[in-house]
Amino acid sequence: MKKIAIGQAGGPTAVLNESLVGFLDEIDQDVTGVLQGFQGLVEGRFIEMNPSVRNHAKASRSVSGAWLGAGRYALSEADMAQAVGNLKKAGIDTLAFIGGNGTMWTLRALSKMAERMNVDLQVIGIPKTVDNDLAETDHAPGFGSAARYVAHAAYDMSKDLEAMRNFEQVRIIETMGRNVGWLAAASGLLKVHENEGPHLIYLPEQKHDAVKVVASIREAVKEYGFASVVLSEGVKLDARTVTRKIVNGREVLGGISEQLAELAEAELGIVARADILGMNQRSSQLACSNQDRIEAYQAGVKAAELVRKGVSDVMVIFRRAAGSKYVYALDAVDLDQVVAGGERALPDWFQEAPEAYHDWLRPLVGGDEVCVPASALASACHHPKIGGMRRNIEK
């Protein structure tokens, strides 16, 4: 019988624990938990998830954060060897991790290290990211809830500014997203009328000239009496990246909204405020999407199925079928492809046609009109090594 371990890594999401519970529900045997992500793997921090421990984990399925602990930890070659050695010592031959780009890169590296050390290790990646920047998958659990939060926050804050325009004329709202604009672009989802905010949305995928940006803000204030502006933390004005600090070798982006607010005030002689949405984007249960929760759980279940089938070096993915109904299949793709794909940018066609993007996005953010799951369908999508699972949801 396999001895299986599971961990969580990277930044948490509102639905991260659903994937853990889905995996535990589907695995009909004891599982070892890896505490505090890859750092815990290097340090050999394991917990046996007996029925009592599992029940505690399941009770936290709708709680934000990471029940096992997550965080960021860059592994050296020596750390990789130590981690594989710890797994071998504990008799663990299957490792599943829930995470984003960094997690998938690390899983692939651990697999290669195990091969070099002649250690038999099955590796499975379970996707999660609020940025939606994982390659090879239509979307990832965590993104739908974060997008829902951003859409509501941007709309509500724009209405607040509209009411206060005799006191404050410009609001610059900064979202997460790192180097891609999926989250920032979601800010326009609830906008119906042209005069409503956000009036201007800036994405990292595009080049932005500071003079032209300020001129656009001036025009919005002239036209509507106020300007609601949304931009991603990864936006560059005049090709300059704003970095708050570097932690464990990773740039922590943020602060571009403050720079733009100062520039707008200086150039336009108006009152401008910077609002950084912060960690609520990825952790808010108030904005959690029901559909996101369902899919996060299903991703964990699918990973457990892959474990039973002996498939290795893959990540669970979501495939979406074309058409007016939201139809998706759970499948898997090789980790090599995920890593080679890098950060997945918002496609040009979504940048050029926001309504098309909003149509694509609506099922993911959930809501009574789109979030009721229908019965499972036979999948037409298959990884070469496995079968798929499909769901159908009316828009």
C-alpha cells in the first residue's frame, strides 16, 4: 500500500482547504500531512492524519488560510535532497501539494531529485492561485473568489467616490495579480452604465505612459465629475516596476497606486486617494464563490484518483468546452508543460473585449443564477494517462 503525504504551499486562498478535504475524502487510507509547506518538508515536519485529525481538518474546510500551514520557501539543491531524504525515511512514496507556479516548479524539481537519488516518488500537483496565472488550465481554484471580491470592492468603492466627489475626485484602486491582469480586469464585472466606475483599468500586460494615464484621468474627471481607476500591482508606469521589498528571493509588488495618486494630485490639482485592496482579496469568506468552493473540492478528489491510478508528475487542470453553457472537465497535464508555460497572461482578446472576458468570468465568481451544479457528464477530454470528469452549469 502506498504511503501518501499532502501539503499546502504559497499564498492561501478562500477555498484552499476545500482541496485538502476533497483529497482526504477520496483517499481511503491514512495520509501524512506536511506542516508549513516546503519548509516543513525540508525540516521533516509531518503529522499523521488519523480520523481525529482528519475531522479537525474537515471542520475547517470553509475557513480561509491553510490548515496545514503554507507560506513561501525557496529550496536549494541541498534542501531538495534533504526533503527527498525525509520522505524516504518516513516511508512516503507519494507526494501531493496544493499550490501555484512556484509549487509546481518545486514538485517537478523534487521529482527529478528523487530520480537522481534512486527514490521512487509519485508526485501530483493540485492547482490554486488567486492570480489565475497557471499555464495549461482554464482557471485555478481560488481565482473565482478573489475575482468576486475585486468586482464587488471596485464597484462599491466607485459608488462611494461618486457620492463624495465634491470632497475627493480620484480613487486609485490597486489589486493583486503580480505580472498578469486577470484580477484587475475583473473589477469591471458589475459595471452597467458608462458613468459608473471603474472608468479606467490598467493591466500589466500593456505598456503605460504616465503622461497619458494622467491625461485619461483628467478626461474622466471632466466627463463624470470623478474618476475611479483600477490597476494591478504589476503595472509599470514608464516601464518602472514598483517593489515594496524582497522576501525569500521573491519580489513583493505593491505601491503603484500611491505613486499614481501623488502624480494625479500634483498634475491635476485635485484630491486623489490610493486604496490597496490587500489580503482580503485572497482570504475573504464574505466574497467566497460557491462555484470556486465546489471546484476546489473536486480538484482534491481528482488528485486522489490520480494517486490511485499511479499517475505521476502531473497537475490537475480544468478544461472548458466552448458554448453558452459552462461545461468543464477535470483532467491532468504534465508538470513539464505547466512549468514551461510560465505565468499565463490575460489573452489579448479579453483585453480588447472586456464583455467577452466578463462572460467567461461569471460562472467562476458564482451567484444564484450561475452557481447551481448540474449532474456529471461523461468527459470528452482526456489526459493520455487518465480519464476526465465533466460538469455542466447553465449560465
